[in-house]
Amino acid sequence: MVRADQIREDMEIVGNDGEHVGIVDGIDPDGEIKISRSDTPDRLHHFLPLATVEFVDDRVHLNRTSTRAMAEWR
């Protein structure tokens, strides 16, 4: 299980297809990953649950495709 403290601001988020999803802006108080609004098509903050993270190295790797992740973000 991935912990929130493994994820740092400015890390790239990628889907399990290797495609770019966004850049981490931070972790919100509910433990969700906040995506930088400067890296989203509508220029709004979006959020992904920590449960969508498969693993973290120099990037945040999700357990779903980039398309699915962007369809599910809130």
C-alpha cells in the first residue's frame, strides 16, 4: 500500500499505460492527490484517490489507464 508521504509536489502522475495524467500539486486533507490546475485541460484542480496509486518511484504510477484516471477524477 502506498502512503501519502511517498508522494511529493511536482511529481509526474502516469497511468498504467505510461501516459501522462498530471503533476502533483499536493495531498489534500482527505488524503487525495491534488493535480496541478496548470496541467489540466480545464485549468481546474482535480483529485485522485490514493487507492488509485499502484507504486511510486520518481513518478506516481496509477493502477488504471490515463484515460480512465482522467474520466474518474473529481
